[in-house]
Amino acid sequence: MAHGAEKRLADLGIVVGSRIRVVRKAPFGGPIEVEVAGSRFLIGRRLAERIIVEV
């Protein structure tokens, strides 16, 4: 993962072991609304593609 993307995700609270929930996906490749630790925010699709999850 690019260092800038990793730092941006960490700044948002998306780190190894954190729980993330997709709240809503905008149509036509728009941003994705996610919830992490009770906070909701929008991230771009390209940044979201860098997140690796386990179910």
C-alpha cells in the first residue's frame, strides 16, 4: 500500500484490527460512506480499494 494512503486510512481510524462498516455506496463510482468506531465519513473508491478485510 502506498505510504500516503496508509497514513490517510490510519488518520481516519482504519488500522489493522479495526471494525469497519459500509453504510452507503454512491452510484457511478462515487464515494463510499463508512463507519469506524462510531464515526461516519466518506472515502473515495480508489482509497477504499486499498482496504483489505476479513469477514
